[in-house]
Amino acid sequence: MPTYIVLLGPPGVGKGTQAKVLAEQTGLAHISSGELFRENTKKNTELGKLAKSYMDRGELVPDDVTIAMIRDRFTRSDCQKGAILDGFPRTPVQADALAELLKEFGGQVDVVPLITADDEVLIERLSGRWTCRANGHVFHARFNPPQKDGVCDLDGSELYQRDDDKAETVKRRIQVYQDQTAPLIAYYRSKGSLVEINGAQPIDRVTADLLAAIRHHHD
Ligand code: ADP
Ligand code: ADP
């Protein structure tokens, strides 16, 4: 049976950073709704233009278009063993849609690591985040600096600061997380799949805790 892991946690806590490492170590696909929207924005598709109008304000993109995009992503061949979901679901409607979708693929949400850190930590991380144009690799000016300023270590592409990482938008995104996404904590806890992870540790310590939680859930 395929394995599905949902990474839950506020903006800037390290979901994308961890999802990339976990995908490599487990062989599961990495599905990032934010990256899919940014790819669409870069290509200037209709979906990209619509998504950008919400993302720039720190608001969520409407559920129907988000769910349709994720449904399409699941049909790619790299998802056969399962997937690590990073940034989806973000609302109760999306969580219900995911449960229905996984029934079609013969699976279910297996484990939901909830990664947490205080707001000050999130703000510090987002204000120093540098993202790569080509593949969305992330660095941090202080905590995970690239070898060469402004250049991605992994693919040599340019690093940029996301428009929505500016201070006012970050505040709104954290509020939106509290209002619209935090209800998923109780939802997944009631299903017995939630595992709490301390996201305020160094990157490799968070990875170790995540790998232990995933293995434990499978034994
Ligand atoms: P999210 O996907 O949850 O928004 P990211 O993975 O993009 O978070 O991480 C946000 C920023 O914080 C990035 O600049 C990243 O390099 C940095 N970061 C991620 N995890 C840690 C950590 N454990 N300690 C310090 N910095 C981190
Ligand atoms: P973060 O670093 O905040 O975790 P993401 O890259 O996951 O950022 O998301 C960036 C933006 O993309 C969000 O603020 C939101 O506008 C949009 N977005 C991403 N995932 C979803 C989703 N599941 N539902 C609605 N909007 C989303």
C-alpha cells in the first residue's frame, strides 16, 4: 500500500526543507502546493495568475482550484509509492477532499507530523529565506547559507526573496494559518495520526525526529 505523509505546521517552520530530505530518504514523491502555484505563476498560466492574486496578500487560494491541482499532481508516475504532502491540505474542506482522493489510489493519510515553533522563530526564518528560481530549493541567510551568495548550491540557479516573505504578508499568513489551517490539528489528532515535532531545533535534529516518527508509525 502506498504511504502518505502530511506535513502540518505554520509558514516558515521548515516543512519544505524537511519534505525534500524526507522524499530523498524514503523514495516518496514531494508534493508542495506552494511550489506548484509558483511554477504556474512563472509560466503565467491562468491558474498562476489567479493564485498570485491570493498569494501576494497572504490569503489562501480557493479550495476548488487547489484540490483540482493536487488531484492532477497525484496522477504523475512518481507518486506510486506514495507522497509527502507539504502545504496541502490547509483547510477542512481540503482534508476531506484528500481523504476521498486517496481512497481512489488505495491509501490513506498514514502519519501527520505537526511541526511547531514560536512566531518569533517563524518571522526570523521567513525574513532570511532565499528560494531558488529553478527548483524551489530553500536556503537561509544565517541558518543555512548557500556557498555563494545569491546562487543555489544544488542547481546553480538564482536565489530570490519571495514577495510574500515581506513582514506584513508574513503576519497575515501566520494569522491565516491559525484561523483556517490549525483546525486540522484536532481533525488528524482524532484520527490518531498526529505526531508533534519540535521545529525550533537545528535542521538535522528535526529530520531525525521526523524519520523516527515515520518509522514508529509503520511498525
Ligand atoms: P516552510 O516550507 O514551512 O515555509 P521552509 O522549509 O521554507 O519552511 O523554511 C523557512 C526558512 O527557514 C528557510 O530559509 C530555511 O532555510 C530555514 N529553516 C528551515 N528549517 C530550519 C531550522 N530547523 N533551523 C533554522 N532554519 C531553518
Ligand atoms: P509557506 O512557506 O507559508 O508554508 P507555501 O509555499 O506553502 O508557503 O504557500 C505559499 C502560498 O501559496 C500560501 O500563502 C497560499 O496563498 C498558497 N497556498 C499554498 N498551499 C495552499 C493550499 N493548500 N490552499 C490554499 N492556498 C495555498
